[in-house]
Amino acid sequence: MSRLILFNKPYEVLSQFTDAKSPSPRATLSDFIDVPGVYPAGRLDRDSEGLLLLTDDGRLQARIADPKFKTAKTYLAQVEGEPDEAALESLRKGVRLKDGMTRPAEVRRIDTPDLWPRTPPVRFRKSVPDCWIELTIREGRNRQVRRMTAAVGHPTLRLVRWRVGDWSLDGIGPGEWREA
């Protein structure tokens, strides 16, 4: 029976178990998960938070992470400014990035989600409004959500992956994990 771990990766934690090459130590998965033989199915940038799946099953890992399987990944993104319908529609149709067009995304504005505080907090600026969007993509390019929101004029300030396929972060606090 394969293992599948749902982990709420905190901000500034690397999506790997070691950081031997860094001149200054950084937090890694080994600071939170002491389960032998599991590996991340995909990655989540150091400056992003949220759901990271880990498994000991190579086929399951490939099915989750490989873009050809088009596994849906849903993010909650706090963006600079207030995207109008044209910006949201651009995301829905696909955005041209330096490495080509993205696949269409599902996107909608949402109320501010009830999330844990981020440490350090996102910088607040009185003169620049922000809002939250929910964005679902089915590919996984490097820093894709951040590049997409920036391409439509609304850079991402905070990014939380909430769902991957059928698995979600519901009930899992930052730095906590549970088996699926």
C-alpha cells in the first residue's frame, strides 16, 4: 500500500529534504516530516505556502506532478490591485509568457480567505489596494501563477496552494501533515 502525505508547507521552507549546498541553512521538509522513503510529488516555491503532496509511490508521484496528466491545482492568490473582468478573462483564456502560452485557467475573485498569518506578513501599502483570487491551473511551469498574474498587471503578493486534484488543505495547519 503506497503512502500519501498531505503537508501544509510554510512560507520560506524548501520543497526538499536537504539544503547541503547553501552557505546559510534554510528550512527544509526534514524539519517537519520524519517519514522515511517519501518524496515530494511536484514542488512548491520557497516563497509560496500550502499543500505539498509526498509519496513513496513513483507512479503516483509522476501522475500528480507530470503536466501530461493535467492534475488540477488550485491556488489562493493575494494580488496587487483589483483585477477587472478583462484581466480575469485573460487568465481564463491563457496568458502569453516568455516560454509560451499557458493553458486556460479557472479564475474568480474571492473574499479574503480565513488563513493563518504569514511570517513575515505581506507588506501593506495604503496607496495600493489588493484583493484575492482563486486560480486553478492544469500545468506546472516554474513560478507559473506568479508570472500569470504579473502578465495581466496584478503581481502576486501571497500565494497559497489549497488543492491538488482531490486532495485539499482543509484542517491542516502550517507545518502540519497527515496521511491521506
